[in-house]
Amino acid sequence: MKETRSSFSSSLGFVLAAAGSAVGLGNIWRFPYLAAKDGGGIFLVVYFALALTFGFTLLVSEVAIGRKTKQSALTAYGVLNKKSKWIGVFASVVPFMILPYYCIIGGWVLKYFIAFLTGDGANTASDGYFTGFITGTWQPIVFDVIFLLAVAFIIYRGVNKGIESISKVLMPVLLVFVVAIAVFSLTIKGSEGRTGLDGLKIYLIPSIEGKTPHDLFIVVLDAMGQLFYSISVAMGIMVTYGSYFKDDSNLMKSVNQIEIFDTAVAFLAGVMIIPAVFVFLGAEGMESSGPGLMFIALTKVFAQMGFIGNIVGCIFFFMVLLAALTSAMSVLETVVASLMDSFGWSRSKATVIETSAALVIGIIICMGYNVLYFELPLPNGAVAQILDIMDYISNNILMPVVAIGTCVLIGWIVKPETVIDEATKNGEKFGRKPLYIAMIKYIAPVLLFILLLGSLGIIK
């Protein structure tokens, strides 16, 4: 029998859950790297401008689609327009692909947190530690299973007892740790005379020295691509969470709060990481991105701090673990909700089946670093293993396609008023209305198409 649809008990619960989804590994290891690479303040200005325009457009559209249809991503788009069902299919494939490798990375974070918690943090900075761990036969799989089962248990408990109750505890704790580490990062001094404030200047002060118009164009594409990671759009999550959002709650106010929360944490991630890396590793230390930034560069920073470094590292990886957990919750919930809405399955059945699938795929991905290792060049110039290929397909191809489809659906087929009316049905004001209409119909689709061409290596 199909279960009665759950809903968040309050707007606060929705905001914290949605912000928990948005605040993930992308904010922590990708945002600081891009900011350092793209000229500090220049990237920040472009990112903030896009967050208020491009990001707002996609975020309010997806939440409104979810609340209006009371359906998860797989079926919501088809409810609005039968010929647009394919958008929901693509949007649901994205979290299905992301969940297995996201939980693997969550397992890596868990491994490092335990290392620092047990006083073994200094060893994580030794050459080859990270590579030795991920290429191991059993350890990566064990930590993947632990992390995945923790996420599955939360989703098994449901929207209120699971997602909402956990988010109300973890998100305030996460914010406190982010602020504390950011403040600490600004106070440190290195043996070569560099200080945290020197690193902050690199982060905040715009620098266009030596940058060509093409370089500035790349900054825009980088900032736009980062928004996908930051606000969890184009992967069905906000549609699904929107379907749990009560009809009498203020949609516009909640969307604005999610924007503020996510952007603040993304900014503070840069304050946490860039000054510390600059102090101990210099400007060249900020050239690492992705796992290299968190598991290699930062562990070297903590090692150079001495005894206090083990404490800071423990707090840092606990904070990252919380961020990974809240994001993974939303990814699994999106797939589970789609299975429930499409096939009428119970939450327990959908959770067990999807968790089992993620476990099998996760083991294959882990083996991609040892017995199944190979290298495949991608159109964007990267050399990939199994994890990288899944990340590239989901994030660089499917997500822009889903976003373009959403813009066409709302902008031209069902019209922007569908979202505007849903967002204001309780008498709320739709701020940035003219901007929203222009973005959803014209500007966002063009920007997304350019981003897709860049991902495919057609624009470099």
C-alpha cells in the first residue's frame, strides 16, 4: 500500500534539511580551490552575483515544482507536462549515480576523522598515505559500508524522525565548527612570516593581473558550475524536499534563507582553508583541488601545527563528516522517494533496495583503484577512473541537461507564472520577479548550454 506523504513539521526543518543537502563536500574542497585559482575576490563577486540570479532561479523553481506536484523528481516533471517526464528520469539518474561514490568519499572522511581522534593524525600527512589507503583492498570498502549504512538508517526512519530531526541537530553544530575553524585559521602564523590574514587577503582582494577576457569567462563558468554543487539543484533533491514542504509555509522566505546559509558556509569554507594552506604551504599549496586539497594538502598543514594540529584536524574532519552525512541523506532520500512515488513501495523496501544497489556499485568503484584500475581521458582533459567517470557523467553532463530542461519547461511550456503563483499563494511577495522571468526564459538556458559545451570540451 502506498504510504501517506510525509512533510516537514516546520519551515525551519525544511530550511535546515535543504541547507544540509547544499552544504557538502563541494563547498569544502571545491569552492576554496576555485576561489584561489580564479583570482580570489573576482571569483567571489561573480559567484555571489550568480547565486542571487542563476542560483535563485533554479532553486525557487525546483522547490515550487516539488510543492505544487507533491511528487519526487522522477514523477513531478511529468505531472506538470507529460512530454517532460524525461527531465525527471535524468534528474533521478543523477542521485542514483552520485550516492555510491559520495558514500565512498564519506568513508574516506570517516577514516581520517578516526585517525585524528585516536592521535594518529600526523601519519596522515606522510607521503603515500592517502594513495595507500584508497588503493587498499578492504579498508575503503569497510568505511564505505559504515557510512552508507548510517545514511540508510536515517532515511529508513523517515522525513520527520530521520532527515528533519538529524538536520536540526547537525546543522547548528556544523555551523559552529565552521565559524570556529575559520576564526582559528585567521590567527595562525607560519615560520616563514606568513599569517592567516595574509591568506585572507589573497582570498578576498580581487586580482585580474594577467587575466585575459577568456580567463574571466572561465571564472564565470567555474562559478556557475560550483553553484550546482553548492545549492543541490538539477539532481532532484530540491524537488523532493519541496514536495515535503507544507502548503501554508512561506516558500520565498525559506528559499532566501537557504541561499544565505549555503553561501555563508561556502564563503567560510574559503576562510577556513585558504589562509591555513597559504601560511604553511605557500601559494603553490592552494593548487590542489578535490581529494588532494582535503586529504593531502590540509593534513600537511595540520602536521606542521604540532600537537594542536591533531586537535584541529579532528574537529575539521568531524565537521566535514557532518557535511558529508547531511548531503548524502538528501541524495539517498531523492532516490528512495522516487521509488516510493513511482512503484508504491514502502519506505523500508525502497531504502533497502537502493542501499543494496549503492553498496554493490560502491564496491566496484573501490576496486577501480586497485584490481579494476584503468585510466580514461575525458573530454574536459581529465584522466579518469571509475569514480571520476561517474562524477563526470552525473555532474558535467546530466545536471546541465536537467537544468536546461527545467528552464525550458518553466520558461516556455508551463510558463513562469506556474512557479510564481505557487511561491506566492499565501500572499508572499515574489522578490526579483522580473529578474526571475528573464533568467528562466533567456539567460539561464544560454549560460547552461555554454557550461555544457565547456564540460564536453567543445569550449575551452
